[in-house]
Amino acid sequence: MTVTISSEKTGGAVTAYHVASQYRDKVRRLAFIDAGIPGYGLEAKSFLTKENYASRNWHWHVNFYAVRDYPEMLITGRERIYFDYFFRHEADNPQAVSQDAIEEYIRAYSAPGGIRAMCEIYRASIEDAELNYAAEKNPITIPVLAIGAEKFHGPYVEEQMKKLATNVTGLILPAGHQLAEEIPDQLAHSLLEFLQAT
């Protein structure tokens, strides 16, 4: 059986890439949506620099989540305040992120182990980078759609994927990082067009 993988958010996107890289006979296509791959510039976006601090694309949370236990202590019990700000801040149009969507994030991350599971994705970044460097020696050859959000990762998504795959098509959509919330119809159309291609 072969599958097609579509991804959004760093955890899902990086996991989808690893599945495509490690199970090449199982994956036909990969849609990699507005995420950074450990080892390919994600770290530089997390540094405390004047440019990062001034941008809407400063990944301060990469380092925050990587600290053992501390984010769990600070976020648990404050999920509503934290995620309402966090997800709206990454959007180009904060009002496009519906309250229903925020409530779903809050529900999921408030579940036992929810915050820890989110953080563990970032705590694996150093190990993931090593896996990615090894995988770069044997790039994936399936079609990859690298979608960047114009107001967030932009062309960076395609640039990094071209180091890990040989058949990459880049696409930049007019939104912030919350593509599925901001422009769901346009994102869905782009994904269906790519995923249904023969």
C-alpha cells in the first residue's frame, strides 16, 4: 500500500518528511507545509538577533520548548492565554483564526501529556538534524510540494526541501503560518491539485 502525506506545523511536517525518507516504497507524494527542518536553518531562526526579534518569523519557541519540563510548568493551566496569543501572532490575519480552532488546540494540548508531547518534538531537533544530514546523502525522489506562507517561511520551505529531495515544486501562498485557518479553500485546492496528479 502506498500513501500520500500532507503536513502542517513543524512536528507533522518533519515527521512526514522522515516517513517519506525512511519508507520510500510506501509514500508516493509529500506536501510539506510552511515548516522548518532541523539542521537547515530552523536554528538560525530561533536565535536572539535584532532581525529575528523584529520579525514575525522569530522562532523563539524552538529553544523554549526544548528546555526540559519548564514549558510544561509555565503553560499548563494557562493554555487558553498561551495558545490564543501564539496562534494568532503567527497569522497574517489574526482574526482568520477562528475561536473554534483555538478551542480545539486548547482541548488537545490540555489533555494529559499534551504540552509534553508538543515539546518533545522540539527536544528531538538535534537528533532530527543528524538524521536529516544523513538522509541528504540519498535525497527522496517522489514529488514534493513545498508550500511556504508568504508572511512566514516563504521561499525558505522550497530552499530547504531542495537539499533533501530531487523533485520539488515550490508554492507560496498569501497568508501567515496558520495557512489552514487563514486560507483553507486555497490551501485545500493547492493540495488536491498536487495530491491527485498522476
